[in-house]
Amino acid sequence: MSKPSLKKTDVDIATIQKILRSVPYENGFHFLTEKGKYSGETAINLISFLEELRTIEPSSVRFHFQRHDFQNWIRQTLGDTELADGIDKINADLSDQILKQLLLNTIQTRYVELQTLFNIQKEQKPEGVLGTELKKFSFEDLKQYDGQGGRPNFIAFNGKVYDVSSSSSWSGGSHMGSHNRNDNLGEAIKGAPHGDEVFAKVKQVGVLVQ
């Protein structure tokens, strides 16, 4: 017994978060045993859907599958067209038990795939900007992030904008009393006792645009 193969597509981290999110109860998947007869079980995200599917009666699975209820909820509510299309490929002529098992296999495979992609992309994203585009700053924008009056302290280096608010080395808007936050840090760092590796320890919050 083999499960339908899903297309291997690139999914960005925002889409993964949308697919795996929990939806309001009223938008959840309400399992029925037959038309108009609620089983008492509702799934509000993909993992709870998988868990409920494990315990629901095979006849209920058949009922929903024949009406395309699973596919419609996954596609329209969770936003996972790829998984919905994969479920559509399952042979409707299978026995109830085998149909249920194939559904479980297909959904679990997709869930693991999404979690794996999420973890990979999370490691590649700069801290603090997970799931969002990096904010764009101009030199003029940076003037308001001067670390004064409770405002955050942002600096620019090599086209990237960093938050140094928590760094004691940048208190008062200057670095160790030598370099101003508006200085050309690319030149200044050439004479510093450290290299640009120090920025690996600082949170990037945006990019610099002209």
C-alpha cells in the first residue's frame, strides 16, 4: 500500500505558519458520522486533524472523503493546496480501513515535511525577522532610532541594519566613545581591534536602502 506522492515545491516560512496555525473553533473541521450527525470531535489545526483522524470511525472517513470535505477544508481554510491535491489522488474504491490509513500516511508525511522546511528556513532567517520581510531603512529613517529617550538604537553596516540597544558598547549613541552611530562603520572597523564577525552576535532588524 503506497501513499500518493506530493509535489516537491518550495514553501516560504509565512505559508508554512499559515498552514500549521490554529483556526477559530467555528472554522475548524467538524467530524460527522453521517449527514447532520456531529461526532463531537473538531480539529482546529493540521496536527489535531491528524490526531482526530486516527480515532474516528472509518465509515466517517469514507463519508467525508466522498464529499471532498477533507480536501476543501485543507485547501480553503488551511491554505494547503498541495496536500489537498495529494488527497484527491487517493483511490476512492479502496476499503474504508485502507482509505483511512492512506489518508493518515499522506497527511502525516505532509506535516513532517512542513515542520522540516520550517526548521530549515528558521535557521536561515536572521533572528527577529522570522516569517516577515526585512524592514527597509533609509539614512533618514535611522536618525529616529538613536537610543535616546527610550528609543531603540539602530546602526547600519554593509547595507544591513542592526539593533545595538542592549549593547553597553553603544551607550549614548557612540561606540566606546570613538565612533558615532552615523559614521562610516565600514571604514572605522578597519582600525578596530575586532573584525566584522562581531555583527554575527547582533540582531539584524532590516536593510539599508538609498
